[in-house]
Amino acid sequence: MNDFERIAAVIRHLDSHHAMQPSLGELADAAGLSESHFHRLFHRWAGVTPKDFLQSLTVEHAKRRLRDSASVLDAALDAGLSGSGRLHDLLVTIEAASPGEFKSGGRGMNIEWGMAPSPFGLCSLGWNSRGICHLAFHEASERADEPSALRDNWPNATLRRNDAAAQTRAKTVFNSEGGARRTLKAFVCATPFQLKVWRALVRIPEGCVASYGNIAEAIGDPKAARAVGTACGSNSIAYLIPCHRVIRETGVVQGYRWGAVRKRAMLGRESRSPVGAAKN
């Protein structure tokens, strides 16, 4: 069992026993660890205490973060900022496939892909000379399989597996240590509406969350909240295009392509980034 699987087990245990306010010992048991080992795991993985992490999983906390994020989010969306009090600067730009590339399904395109570990479980990455074109999460049993989503988006491209290169890229994507500002390019197959939504998503600062209605307003179509949800569900580049930061106005954290438990784990881990003044 890897670190994320232990965290996921704790989240599922909390869902079943939240009314009982599980103790540190009970959560450690759910993770299959001693209390001291469990506490060290949390600090290494989440950067916060188990108590603070579990607080971040509540509806009340999510609703409060929606309110607190509002002014920061407005500034970030208006100015095109990408970070707010982040432990690291990861800037993501999005390039869309041309209509011809979209229609041809990537015919004549060479894409490398591979499997790699991440803080949120096993992931697959795909990339070409124009950027990362696929990022998805998987169960451990899927380690040997070509990602169906990658083939669905680029059915006529030539795919070549390279796990070593994927692991190197994963370290860049998920590295949360301090360091120089890093820029990654995403290369997507998208409709014009999806592209507008995804470009709005990459401007949500880490530590902030937005509602589907917030994003609809940001792209100038306030009645399109439901369509925004559909576009989030179509996102083929997990984490880099952070649809996990979009939640319901009720504070309920559901509706994530790669699982509600993983979405809540991402938000809990990002809760260490304070909602504050955005950086230029």
C-alpha cells in the first residue's frame, strides 16, 4: 500500500465514522500504521497535521474556503495570475490542437507516454513536442495498460511508451518543494467552449476553490454552470488543469473524473497553501 492508498483509506474511514470524530489512533489503524508513523506520513504527504487535514474535508470548511477565495479568485482571473501563497510556482499554459489536428485525431503525430507514481496514486502521462497532452490517474492493477483516454483523444497518433521519461516529468508536475518558477505547456484537443473553461481553471490559485457558477461568470456566460461541469468532466489533463478546485456552491466535493476521494485528497493537501494575496 503506497502513501496515497493509505490517505484514501483514512478518507473513506472518516466518511463512515465522521459523527464519532475518529481519534488519531483510529485513523492510524485505518491506514495500517502506528500513530507516530501515521503522523509523520501526514506531515510528509500533506504538510499539515491530520487534524487540520481532516478539517479541510468538511462541507463547512469547503463553504468557508469558497467565501474566502472570492476576492483572491477575482483578482487572479482578472489578472491571469497562477498562484497565491504557493510553496512552488507552477505555471501552465494551454495550446489547443488546430481544427485539422482535432478532426484527424492526431494523424501523423508522435506521442510518448508512460506510467509514474504521484502523490495521488499511479498516473499516466502523455506528451509530444508541443506539451503534455494527457495526464490521468489509475489503480495499481492498470500499470501495464495503454491509457484508453489517451487513445480516445488521439486515435490516429503513434504512441510510444517511455516510463522513465514519464517519471521525470511527473517529478516536475507534482514537486511541491521550493525552487525556481517552472512553466509547463498543455497541448489539448478541445472545443472552443472547453478551451475557455480550461483556461479559466488554470488561473485558480492553489489554496483557492471556485464554484461552477464562478467559472461560468468568469468566461462571460453566467448561465452555463452546467456546461462548465461537463467541460470539467472532459478534462484530459488531470491536476495541471485543476478541475479538482471546482466544487459545488453547497460545499459538497463530488463529481471528479478520477474519483471523489482523490479530489478531496488534492484539496486537503492544497489547504496548506493559504488563501491570501496573489503574487505577480
